[in-house]
Amino acid sequence: MFPRSSPRVLHQQPPRHSDPQQQQAGSTDFQPKPAGKQQQIGEGSYEGTRDYEQRTQDYLKKGTVEADAESAKPGSAEEARKLEQAEEEAKSHSKGER
């Protein structure tokens, strides 16, 4: 079959000198958490979501949506053309719309 070889010797890596605040491989402990703060879950936090929803509701209650939309329109035909060109350029880079 296979010729016998010498036994494999496993070598341990030398210790690394690194920042003690960094996460160590295999560890689930990240940098120290600020005291009194609720841990974030997933990509956001419950507090951030509540804040966003509250600000959105407040904005909609003001009733300035139409006025804000009107003020966001291009001021000239030249500006409208540049915006359309920028949109087409952006779409050319996307995977979906072409």
C-alpha cells in the first residue's frame, strides 16, 4: 500500500502580540459593552426601530409631505436632464433593471 512515513509533528503557533480589545478567534465576547445599554440584536436595535417609527409618524402628522415633494423637484430642465442621466447611469450598473 502506502510507504510508511515518519509521524507528523504538530507545531504550536507562537503567541501573537495584539490589541487586548480585539475579539479572539472562536470567542463570542466582543469589545466591552457600555454599562446600562441594551444589547443590539441582528442588524439594528429595538430602540433604534422605535425611534425611527416615531419620527416617521411625527413627520406624516405634520402634513408637509406634499410641500416637501414639490420642493424636491428639479429647478430647471437642465437639472432634470442631469438627474435622468444619473439615474440611467446608476441603472446600468444594477443587476435588475437595464
